[in-house]
Amino acid sequence: FVAAVGDSVFVVSGTSTIATLNALNVTVTAGTDVTTYDGGAARVDSGRLILKDLTITGSDTIATARNGGGVYVAAGASLSLSSAAFVNNRASASGGAIYNDGTVLASSGSSSFTNNSAVNGGAIYAATNSTTTLSSASFSTNRATVNGGAVYQQGGTAAFTSSSFTDNSAVDGGAV
């Protein structure tokens, strides 16, 4: 999939919506959201999005103070990852790969976050009431110009098991 400039590739909304994207060896490239300004490749307003065997690369939010270069997860919504990769995504504010204000879970298959960037949370920005649970994730060469080179945890709960953090950078908190 190659996204056109101006909107996210996927938008999930609705109170009981579950959208599953099983995409064996599929890459979503260059999603740029300039309409809602959050979520370059995908925006989960409500319900649940499952990304499996998918790479999101080169997506961004180009407007001022916008979040989730790859995926934006709103309060009350959730994102599940299985063998997903986020590469070279950027946000002009927070969460180069993922901005999480809801729930992000990666428990099966390893997911990777490489060379993503933002002001806060080069790979992942976790908002005040969010839940972030990742297993077997790798974070490498992500960068934030202020806080959390790999992950910026503003609040909420976070758990990382069997995960690696390599060469991430920020003014405060190179890894987390």
C-alpha cells in the first residue's frame, strides 16, 4: 500500500469495531495525515486494530504539534501488534511510530521499532492514562529531541519483557 498525501491509510472507529489486518510481507509506505493531523498510516479512534506481519515505514504527521507518525491510538481504543515493524516514521510532536492514549499490546511475535523520531517518544509516546505492554520488542536508533528516545511514558502503565533498547537517543531518557 502506498498512501496518498492527505489522509491515513486506515481509520478505525465505532464502539464495537475490531479491524484485523493480517498482511504477510506487506509494507505500508509514506502515510501522511494532514486532515486529522494524528496517525500518519493509521488512526484508531475507538475499537481495536490488530496489525500482524506488517511494516509501516516513512509515515509522518507533518502539521505543527501532531502525534503518531505511524499509528495514533485514542483513549478507549486499542492496538495489538504481532510481528509488526515500524521504520523511519516521524511525528512533529509525540510518538514517532505510535502515540498511545489507549492500550497497545504486543504479546505474540516480535515487533521492532527502528529509526523513528519525534519531540517526545521517538518510537512510542504513552499518555497519562494509557497501557503499554510489549514482549520481545526491539528498539534501535530511535530519537527524540526532548524526552524518551525510544519510549516516553507520561503516565499510565507500561511493561516491557524480553525487549531490547539499542542506540536510542534523547536529551532526557535515551531509552525510556
